[in-house]
Amino acid sequence: MTRAPFCSCFDPDESKNIQMHSTAQDTECTSWEKLLVLIDYAAATRWETLDLREYLSIEELAEITVLPRSISKLKSVKKLSF
């Protein structure tokens, strides 16, 4: 089983400020394109649940550092997981 890359952005250490990733999103990568297609399909077919782990590999998810503006199309989604 492959483990997800480790990220400490939200470690519960209250003595530090939360630091988000400063890496710019690569909007030319395959993972980004797959995410955009998935969002469009989920919006068009009015999905209520979207778990990105079902459609993108751990490696692909690691390449996604921000959510695209098109995420706002998901009017029917009540649960979004990654």
C-alpha cells in the first residue's frame, strides 16, 4: 500500500501559525486536467458526494495544491473528500 505524502500544514501545535503550501499550482499537469474534467462531470450529473481519492491516485492528488475556481460548479455536492 502506498502512503500519502506527509504534510504538516495543519499539525495541532498551537505555538506555530498555520502555513499553507507556497508551491504554485501546475495547471498543465495531467492531474489538474483530470480534476477539471471530474468537476465538470460531477456538476453536470449532479453528484451529491465526490471523493477525489476514488478518481485520482495519491501521486496525482499530491500534485494538486489548490482547488480550481470551477469547484463552485458543484452545487449538488454535499460531501467533498480528498
